[in-house]
Amino acid sequence: MKERKRKRLSKRDRIKVIERDNRTCQACGKGDRILYQEVLDYCKELGTDILPDEMMSRVAELDHIVPFSCGGECAIHNFQTLCGSCNNSKGSLSMEEFMERRKEKGLEVFSI
């Protein structure tokens, strides 16, 4: 069987995903998320190599809704915005499994 390769979304498509999701973690609802690339662009504009802590604490991660390891596509419709904490906790679970686990633990569940 042919091994699948992950395809990185373009910067434009990453911005489309985070904008589509209203810059909000789709699991816990934390808002005002930004992409790491936006932090780098901001620093470049200012001519500094120092990454501002207040921006780094808001960095979002793009996550496969259906995990790549479970056959999920590397396409814009299969990505979502998660905060770092939720993305690390989700691992290779499907979003449905992850949200169920959050409910079982009594954690806040974001609903659109």
C-alpha cells in the first residue's frame, strides 16, 4: 500500500481556516486566537526577533478534524482551529471522541 504524505496548507489557506472558525478554539471556545505565522510577520514588521509573550499565549494550532492517521485528508475542509492545550489533549482522537471525553471530564464544550 502506498504511504500517504501530509500536505501542508498554504499560508492563505491557514488564514482561511482560522477566519472561518472566527479565531476561536473549536473545542473549548477560547477566542482571539492567532497563527504563529502572524506573530512572525508582526515581529518582522517591527524588525525584532523577540516573540511577544502576549501574542504567543494566543497562538492557535490547526488540527485535522478526522485525524490523518485515520485516513483524514489534508484539505481545508478537514482542518479546524484549536488552542494548543486542546490540540495536545485531542491527539489522534476524532473530534467527536474528543468532545465526548471533554464532556465526561466535566470540561467546557464549545458549540457553534
